[in-house]
Amino acid sequence: MEKLKKRGSGKATVAYEHRIDGERCKGCGLCISICPKKVLGLSNTLNDKGYYPAHQAQPEKCVFCAACALMCPDVAIQVKKVNTTM
């Protein structure tokens, strides 16, 4: 999990997590170009397949819009709600 952000009040909150499967990503950069907050970048480290995968270069700017996940042709990005209780 690269990022977890909580929203809500009271005992029940909804958190969002953003995951990039670095081994599945082939570094095409489509997610980087579509991100409205310019959160993503390419890693400096090769994955097992020899690609530089995407990663959250500025995770604090992520608004969990999921545009990156929708754009990814390799289905390497997930943005989902995680229900938590305090």
C-alpha cells in the first residue's frame, strides 16, 4: 500500500488506498500523463521484467480520482475504498 487517506467523522471512516503493482507495470507512462495532480513518476529501479515502473513520486498530492487506474492498460494500479472503524 502506497498511501492511505481517511475521510469522514465519527467512529466510522472511509480510507482510500492507492496501489501500483511494480512487477505488472511496464512503464508506458499513460498514468503519469493523465494524473491531474502530477502525483506519479517513473521509478529509478528496474522491475523483474526490465521496465521502470510507475510510482507515487508525490503521494501527498493524491486525491484518489482513479484516473491513473482507468488509464492503465496493464491493470497495474488500484484505487479503492477501505472501511475502517476507530
